[in-house]
Amino acid sequence: MDAHAEPPAHHPSTDTRRLVTRAAVLVLTLALALSLAACGEKDETTEGKKLKKNRITLLIDWTPNANHAGIYTGIETGTFERQGIDLEPQVPSDPAAVIKQVEAGRADLGISYQNEVMEARDAGAKIKAVGTIVDRPLNSLMWLKGSGIKKIADLKGKKIGTSGAYASTFLNVILDKAGLKPGDVKEVNVGYDLLPNLVAENVDAIIGAYYNVEGVQLKLKGKPTTITPVDEAGAPAYNELVLIASEENLKDGGRVETYRRTLAGLRDGTSAAISNPKLAGDSLVKNFDDLAKDRKELNASLAVTLPLLKSSDPEEPYAWMDPDIWLTFGNFMRDQELLKKAPDATSAYTNDLLPGQGPQE
């Protein structure tokens, strides 16, 4: 893949500037005026028509869903093409291997999670987050309103379904904030079967499910549910979904500029999705027939998800990663012994590739 983009020509040639006849000057002046008038209607996204096409492979984190609306809406509306980017999103055969695939150079970019990025780097992986897609936790604590549970302290003596180490860690921190100990509840690791176990009342509550996915499904099933994102229940905030690149590729100035244009295309695709939820749904369904089987659920999930694709801080650019969040969550992971070494949070991410940020190549 040739990742080096050829910059558009902005200035008239030296030979043109040497023309001295009045007629030629008038022609040049008229041509320049027309060119400036045309450019006045464009922003940075339209310059891609003059740029050499770069093919970028993007490994998504899971099967396509509302979290990926900006990607597929951008492809449908041409926001990547206008940046000179030929984006090829791919569904990973093994979602757990996205980081390894990106580090090995088998994909340009990937979608991962802040905790997995920091854990992988702790183990020596040479990858870095270059932008965030969802900058706040989706992971939530849930219980059915008919369970009689009114507050977190009421979980004492209850059976809690979890989905693995991080859900268990979050649960312990949340219990502590509510004045409970881990032994005050019975934790059951149910893996990915969180929702079925809650609906069947095999457990009294679950943690590890997303409120924009499982939360929506519970509502559509007619199951009134109390849902509390983990950061509102006592766990620290973090970036749920982040874009990653290999550190080796980030040494290449041409690739860096290509990745920056990819992020600009994603920004505009996300904006188009937020402005037109129907188009966002159509773009996803067009690429994945399975999503058409329950368009009602997809639409409901989009209604919750699309506002989350905006930056939490309106003063910061799209895909901005908050340094305080990375530092605080890194320290939390260390304190919970999820990292073997002291976290180097500032090296785990960069905001320099966001459109308009960092040195322009």
C-alpha cells in the first residue's frame, strides 16, 4: 500500500508568473478568480478529490452495530473518498486479536478499548490509540425493576452475573463505594450470556452489558430495567472504543498524514450519521443484511448511540482523548493489579493525528 499522498497544487507555475503581456495577465487573473470562487465553497474534506487514493484497512472490534455508524455512513456519503481515502472496514475473525493484527501490520487501524490498549502495552505491544469513537463507558450495572432492588446497597445477598475480569473488578469497586464487600454478593461469571441470565432471573443483576445494546434490547422486550453506567456507579471513567495504530507505522510521516485524513473522513461520516439517523441505519443495513432482520432494534440502538459519538467536551475536536481520563484510569488499573508495571498513560495515546491537531505533514 502506498500511504504517501501527493499534495494538491495551490500555486500557478513559475512560467505562468513570467507572462508579461496584459492579455495574459487578464486571463490569469480571471482564472484565479474563478478558482478561488470555487474553492470558497469547499472545506478540507473536499481536497481528497485532488489527493492520491490511499487504501486503509480498518479492523472493527465486533460485529457491526450502532457504534460503527460513522464508519459506514462515511463510506456511503463519500466522506472518506473526499479525503482521498479508500476505507476497507473488516470484521475480525477473532475480536480478541485486533491489537495483534494491527501491531503486526496486517491492518492499518483497529478499534479496541482503552483498558485493552493499556494492558497490551504493559505486556510490550507496540501500539497506540490515535482517536476515540465512544469516549465514555457503555459498560453498565443492570437489574430488572421488578426485582425489588432499589439501590446498589440492596445487592447484598444477591446473585450478580459478570462477564470476566474487568466486570468483576468494576463490581468490587462499585460495591465498596456502596459500603459492601465482595463476599456480600454471589458473583457468577456467565460470559456473554448476561442478558439471557438476567431475563430468566438466574441472576439478580448483571455487569458488563452495554446500555446502548443490551439496555435497548431489554426495553424492547418490555423489561423495565434500572441501568447505571459503571462510571456513575463508582468506577472511573474511560474511553470505551478507541482507534489504534502500530507505533512502527506512526514513525512514517506519509502514513500519519493518511491516518489524519482517515480521522477527518470518520468525523464527517459521524456528523452525517448524527444528522440523519435513517441514513445511518440504511448504511449499516446495506453492508450487513443481518441487521435488517430487526430494524426496530437497530433504530432504537442508534437513537441511544448516535449522541454518544460526539465528544463529551464540546470545546475539544472530534475523537479527542482526555489526558486526565487516561491517567486516572491507568492508575486505577495499577491499583487493581491489572497492570504489572507502572502505567505510562501519556505514551499510550496521541491526539496529534486528529484533524487540525499536531504537526501537519
